[in-house]
Amino acid sequence: MSKVERLYHLHNILSQRRTPISRQDLMERLECSQATLYRLVAELRDYLGAPLEQDEDNRGFFYDRSYDQPFELPGIWISPAELQALLTARQVLGNVQPGLLEGELQSLQGRISSLLQKKGVNAEDGQSRIHIQSVAGRAVPQHLFQDVMGALIGRQQLHISYHGRRKDDVSKRDISPQRLTQYRNSWYLDAWCHKAEGLRSFALERISDQALLENAAKEISDKVMAEHFDRSYGIFSGPADNTAMLKFTPEMSRWVAEEQWHPDQKGSYDEEGAWTLELPFSSARELVMDILRYGSEVEVLSPAFLRDAVAESASKAAAIYDL
């Protein structure tokens, strides 16, 4: 629970009571320590002007109700970090692919702008100072996005025609959508494929036709989803059954050591300042492409098949330039 949520919660508790509430009860209901409680009390009373009093007998907290009007929290009050989050959210919404949920997003942007204005912040000026650049994103038709969202939220199966890039063929299949993922500026649908009888990721822009089915979607637990999609490197992952070990040059290590390639990665420096990165992966396809971005600044130490795959790709690239 954030500080703002606790302040609202504290205000609501005190507003709804006619008798003092003890410190211990407040700590339990707010899920906080005594020190945090006293900071909240001080902010609510001294900064926001609440008529908050403490009973002399049992030391319980209460609102003084002798005033003509009941106390209400004044407008919008947010911290600098929350202001930054709102400005960033507004900018992100403005960069969503045109056409996708256009009306709904405009409405949400308007509400964020209203919150900022009540705080005395010029939303347009703030937005102009935040720049989010999307690179290599792939467009998704609005009707497709809406159908996918409808199946996902309504928990219905979806019939799709899918053009797979790897085999360059079109297949028809019924799927049970599980979650929608934006990864590297492109949209993917993680779903149970009834044709393959397994979990698959589908790039939305490769779906050429889709239709909602009346059949209820097959439910896959969060644990199973995480084990399949989140345990290894990349978007087309599957269960992790390999560990890559990459060694970066000391110069490149100053950048790479601060990057997160995977939540379960491990890293360490050697005596020369070279950073060794270990991360789990399943398919080497995407990992090879990312390793090649660093050229001669990285070496694959293991496994051998990943080292061979990177070396082969590098050799083919060199051959194009007659090197």
C-alpha cells in the first residue's frame, strides 16, 4: 500500500467513526509500523489541515466534529514522483498506435490532464519534456486488436488464420487467449492453441482473420503461464532448459552490467573488469540476434551450440562483405 493510499484510507477510517480508534487498530488496518502511522497522522493534520485529535484518556485518534462542515481531503495532492508517473503515463498513452482504443485512450488522457491541472501543472508543457521513441514497432489493425481484447476479457475462444514467418505458411487454429504482451514495441498474444495442444505466442500483426467463438476459453493458471513464458530469455521462450554464459569486454561491461536481460540472470566481474552474464533460455534464435548486436565486445562461453550458432551467423555476415 502506497503512502497516498494509506492517507486516503486513514481519512476514510476517521471520517466514518464517531469514537476514537486506537493506535494498534490503525497500524493493523493500514498495514504499517508505529513510526509510519505517526508520519501519516502528522501529514494529514499539519499539511492537509485535517481536524485530527488524540484522546487524552486512551490516546486514540479521532476527527474533531465541532466544525460546521465535515473535513474533506483538498482536491488532488500528489508527490513529485507521482507527478512524474502521471506525466509519463500521459505520454505513453499519446504514443499508443493510432486507432487502438482511440476514444477510450483520449478520455483517459483527459482525466490525467485534469488531475495535473488541479495540482497546478501544465500537462502540455510536462508532456513536451518527456520523449518516448518507438522503434521498429509493427502496426496492428484496430478491429483485430478489439476482437482480441474482447476474447481475452470475455474469456472466449478465438478462431484465427495465422501466417508464421519461420515456415512462411498460413494455418487455421482455435486458441484460448490468456494474456496480451507488448514486447519491443510489438504486440503478442499468449494463448493455449487447441490445434497444437500447448501454449504458444502469436504476433498480432501476423493474424490475417479472426472470429470470436462461443466456446469458453481454456483457463491456464498463472503458475503454468510463468513457467512456460517467463522463465527463459525472449518472447518465444518456452520452459528454460539451457543457461547462457556471456563474457563482455571491460569497456562494454560498464554498460551491460546495469542492464537486465532476464529477471533470473546472474553476473560477476573478473579481475580485469570483464562482466560475465548468465541467463536461462530455451530457443537460441532471439538470444543469438541480441548477442550479435555487441559484435566483438562479447564472447559466448557456453553452451557450445549457442557459441557455434553465434560464430556461424558472424561468419555469414562477414562473408557478405568479403571479409
